[in-house]
Amino acid sequence: MTTLTALCTFVAVGILVIILSYIAMRGISALSLRFLIDTPRPVGEGGGIGNAYRSALRREFIFPNSAVGSLPASSVFWSTR
């Protein structure tokens, strides 16, 4: 039974590796510096994800404690203490 479980695990992980490598090969060609730093625009005009990077950096480095306090699970945890 353990052998069957290990075999199924390796097959599942192998399929996931194939899928993720396919996505990575196709997606890496779409990345560019302009896409990473440009702000979003209306549909069909291009644009980028610059706002997402700026807000993530602000949340992680400028206000590091606010990200944990804003999670619903953590607020329920701390309210019961």
C-alpha cells in the first residue's frame, strides 16, 4: 500500500512539474521591465502591475506589522486573548 501511495504521489508531482514548467516557459517571454513598473491602464491598452509592487513593498517594509493585524484570522485570535 505504501508503494502505491508513493507511486501516485510521484505521478501527481510529475504532472504538476510539467504543468508549471509549461506555464513558466510561456509566461517568462511576456515579462518585461515595463510590465513590472508600469501602472494599469484600461483594457486593451497594455499597462502593468506597478501599483501592486508598490503596495506590497509599502505593506512589507514601511508598515510591516499592519499586514498581520489586518488578517481576519489574526484579529479573531487576538480578540480572544
